[in-house]
Amino acid sequence: MIGKSDDIIIKTIARIFVPFLQLYALYVIMHGHYSPGGGFQGGVILGASMALLLITHGYDELKRRLPEGVLLLLGSLGVLIYAGIGLLCLILGGNYLDYSQLSVILGVDAAHARSLGILGVELGVGFTVMAIMYSIFFDISTGGILPEDQRREGRVEGER
Amino acid sequence: MKTLSLIVSIIVGAFLMYGTIDMPAWGDPDSPASTHVSPYYITHTEVDTATPNMVTSVLADYRGYDTLGETTVIFTAGMACILLLRRRGGRNKDRG
């Protein structure tokens, strides 16, 4: 089980670093149009910042900020955003994932609609990658037992 | 048996290396990979998608269907990890 770190240096450094990491992750996702980057890379950085919070501030603190259900919802939402944008293009009369059809909704020309469509799907990819990276890290580091289950299990075993 | 495996892998390896002789030189502009759709992407990315980074435009626009599949693969991998690794409260009855 991942508990809270007692070391004030580790906690302070993590508290200072995490906002920068998350801001940088958003930058990597948003700036994928102009420089190396995109949803996959930014999502991994975002997931890594969550992992850093988990190993420094403990599971309970992180659960308060990002409950398990919300995490899985974000992961599914990412794929849904991606597929949904594709489906929206289909509804608007184009091919699947033909973002130029979005120009009707967004009110820009076809090229910029495609640019914004790319941004939309990159955001979806970022959501999914962030949630899955953090979830896998969490499952491997705890052996798959959620701390609240572990506590309950411990109590049950104690009663026996 | 070990000697036989070694001989087989050396022969297969030699064939594979022989196969690479016919491959175009590294970064050859006349290679089939560089003459088919790549010039179109290089020249049209800015006009078509208003995105200067052609890697991004190929990844998410021209080959968007592929990236949708990749995202689904990552999502499926995560779900599989949760199914395999996580033991929720309800499952404890089976174990105990």
C-alpha cells in the first residue's frame, strides 16, 4: 500500500514540481501542431505527475482529488471524444474523421477546422493515456488491492 | 538440439541480412516510401490542415483512423490490466 511520505523535502519538491509538470503536459498536448508532442506524450507526462503525487502524498490525498471512478471515466471519455469527433464528421455529411466537415459548427474555414479537429482528438488521446498510465502504475504498485479494501480486509481478518 | 537451433538461426539470419541488400539506401529520396504519398503530405500539410508539424497532421488527420485504433489499444490494455491485477472487495469471498 502506498502511504504518505513523511519526508518534508520529498513532499515539498513534489508540491513545487507537480504544477509545472502538469502545465508542461498541457503545453505538449496543445503545442503538438507546431513542435514534437501531442496527446500520447502529453498524456504520459500528465500520468507521471499523478504518479509522483501518488508516491509522495499517498493514495488518500490523491483519491480526494481524483477518485477511481472519475479516472476510469476520463479514460473512456478520451476514446469517446475521439470516436465522437469522427462520428460528428459522419453526421455532418463527410467521411469518418474528416475534420473539414466541422467548419460548419466551428465557423472557420476547412483547413482550420481540420487543425482544431486534430487538437480535439489529441485531447481525447491525452485523457485516455493519462488515465491508463496512472491506473497501470497504481495497480502494479499496490498489487491491485485498493487501500480501502486492504484496510477492510485487514479488519475482517482481525475479527476472525 | 542446441547446435541445430544455432545453425537454423544463423541460416535464417543470413537470409534476412541478404534480403536487406536490396533495400533502398537510408533516407534515399527515390525510394518507394518517399515517392508515393510522402510528397503530397509534405507539400499539402500546411494548406490542408493549417498545421505546420506534418507528423501531427499525418498522425491525427490523414491517418486518424490508425490513431483511433492506437488509442483504443491503450484503453483496452488499461482495462485488461485492471481486470487482471485488481482485486476488489467482492472478489475476496472467492479467495477466502
